[in-house]
Amino acid sequence: MFPKELWLVYYILIHITVLHISAVPNNNDQILVRWQNGIADDFNADTKPFKKILDNYYYIEEDTTLNWFAALHKCHELGAELISYENENEYDALLNHLSKTKCYWIDLTNLSKEGGYQSITTGYPPSFTKWDVGEPNNKFGDENCAQLITYVWGILKMNDNNCYDLCQFICKTKYPLQINFVV
Ligand SMILES: [Ca+2]
């Protein structure tokens, strides 16, 4: 049983809570926030231009084409990195958000180690690769950056290409640099 002596305290607490809720802004008020420690899964935040796919946030450039270096720089400007694929599950999930008619720069390069692709994000060999048939082939001897492109069977796969070719790109981050949320 609820002690009778506490009803008054309970009554006051309820009214304080109601007053507090009525004081928050309406649903149209948006506040720009720099988020330092991640976003709770049940927090309905607007993270545009990043979209959450599985456990990470991705910026998928669909309009502007850049060379690999400029794409890397652009991702850094957005507080992210060129995508570093961790596993096949992530690769499969991203396919649904990408165009088969475009190419996308990813984080793999062998500029520092010919013949051995490494992630510019981690500095280590890639956790996951999905090279197309016969790739990486260093065609013409000047292919040192990896992209996703459709060559065979209509599926985006990895290919090494000239780093100065122009492609869209994918940026990835664990936490977006900023979010909009409704209070
Ligand atoms: Ca190639």
C-alpha cells in the first residue's frame, strides 16, 4: 500500500512535472547540437545528411564527383572518413542505398605499399574486400585507389582505379558531427 503520508509529496511532484513538460518548446523548435558521446538508439534524431545503416552513419554523395584525395578531404570536412568496410553484412546493407550506374570511392589505397591495399582510415590491411573478377589489376600501372563500380553481373564491387578519376564517394562515421533533434 502507498503510505498516506506520501500522497501530498506525490501530488506536488506530479504538478512540478506537468509544469516542466508544459514549458518545453513545441514540436517545430529544432535545436542544433554537437553530440559528443553518441546517440541513444531510441532517440529520434535527424542526422541529415548522414543516414543510419546498421550501427553506423553514412554520407552517400550522389551528385558531385571528386578524385579520391578530394573525396577523402570532403569526408574529413564532414567529420567522417571514407568508408572502411568491416564485413560482408555491411557491404550488403549499403548496396540497397547505392546506384549501380555510379562509382564510389572507398578508403582502400596502396599508395604507400604497392601490391598491398591498406585502409587510409585505420592504416591496416582491410577487414573486408569484395574485389571484382580480376581486380585489383593495376591497369596501365597507375591504379592505386579503390572504388565500388559495376563491371560484372550488375553488382557494385571493388576495383582499383586511377586516384584522379572522378567518382561519387561514401563517408562513414560512428557518430555524426552534428544532429538536429526535436524537443
Ligand atoms: Ca582495376
